[in-house]
Amino acid sequence: MISKETIAERLRITLSAESVEIEDQSHLHAGHAGAASGGGHYDVVVVASAFEGLNTLARHRLVYDAVSDLMKKEIHALSIQAFSPNEL
């Protein structure tokens, strides 16, 4: 399983994120089908100018695009909160 720091670094670089907070919630999903395959469950809060003017779906797509190769095995689920800097 990858570390949450790996995911955070990917989001910082790809989205030029000002802030990235990640909580590994994999332990809450023990016994879940996704946990059996080794994929982690993560709660992600990202603040990036790239989200300015975008709706929630478009923001989530940017996050998923940034970690798409990790979604095949290392990440089973992401809970995403994505904000532009002026929304805080």
C-alpha cells in the first residue's frame, strides 16, 4: 500500500495545490472487498487555484486524473473535498 504522503505529493505537483490534507481511513474498512485487494481508503481535502470556477464534478475529475494510475491497485476509494483558495 502506498503512503498518504505519496498521494499528497502527487496532488501538490499535478494541481499546484496550496494545501493537501489526507487521512488514511483504511482501518475503518477492514473486511471490505476493496481492503482485501490491498487498496486503501482515503479522505482528501485539497485547496488549489486549479479548482477556481469549476463545479464539484470537474474538481473531482482533476483529483482522480492526478492519481489515476494509483486507482488501479493502491487506492480503492477517495472521499474528496476540493476548494479554490477564495472559498476558505
